[in-house]
Amino acid sequence: MKVLVSLCVLSLLAVGCGSAATKAAATVDAAPPREMGASPQAATRSAERVMWAVRTFDEKPSWLAAEKALASTEGAWGERMAAAVSRALDARRVESQVIPKDTTPAQLDALYAKGLQYLCEGTLSSIAAKDGTATLRVAYRLKRRVNEDTKTVQARVIEASLPSKALDASSVQSLIDATAEKIADAVVADVPADLLAIRG
């Protein structure tokens, strides 16, 4: 009799443990998966999609005319500027794509339909070397898509200077990279921080 009672008790314990284990497993399975270390809010934001684009920068006519060694390269720097800005944005967790400056309104509308919300663009305005310092000036604009319309939300003139005795292709590229970093910093300052957590 004692043996039968003991077996019944063990059986009830086993059923109880199994039920608890099943409930715990169900709780774990019900929890939504997310990246390690990510908060539930971050997991929700990651499901959203905000696209960024950097349009090939314009170049002010004859902006290199005073630099005879570089005058023939005019027209080749706008794309490099856009690529540098895109890299700088990517480094700040704002993934972007470079689009040609001759992108048509219809092509832009197609991008907006896919989720494009922010467009960064600008103009290479001037470059000069004086007293061992080279300076590049760029007019930068940040645009945002709002209710089927594209509005400029920020416009600034960004300058970067580097030590340089003379301007050549290498020093211009260094100035472009330095200016791109400043433009990316401006974007961070000009856009709400919570949007920067959303990766394209």
C-alpha cells in the first residue's frame, strides 16, 4: 500500500513539473526575438525603414580656376564629395546611398515610394591655399520628404582647413574627407537623435 501511495505522489510531482516546464517554454517561445543587447523599443524601430540618399554634389562654375594644376579636374569632385559624405554617415550608423545629381523628379518619386525620407546635397563653392593652410567651403543642404513634398530642413556653409603648402589632387581629397565629416556631424545635429537609431 505504501509503495502504491509513493508511486502516486511521484506521478503527481512529475505531472506538476512537466506542466511548469511546458508553461515556461511557452513563455520563452512567446517572447519576440530581438538582437542581443537591443531594447524592445530598438527592436520596434529596426522594423521601420528610413532611407537616406546623398546626391552627387554640384560644383560652382570655375571654383578651381585659380588653381591651374587642378582646373582640368573640375567636374570630377562632386561625386567624390557625395561618396565621402555617405561614408561618414555610414560611420555614424546612418546608412545611405549615393544618387546622381541628374536624378529626375520621377526617379526621386520612385525612391520616395520605396521609403526615401532624407536627401543630403550641396555645392562645392571654393578652395584656397594661403599661409600653409588649405580651406574648402561647401554649401550643404538637408531635405526631408513631408506629406508628398520635399522640404529643405537645414542649409549651412561648412568649412574645413588642413595644413597644405600647395593644392593637388591628394590634398583636395583630404579636404573633401574632412569636410564630409563635418557635414555628417551637421546631419546628426539637424535630425532628431531617435531617427539616427533607425538604419536604412
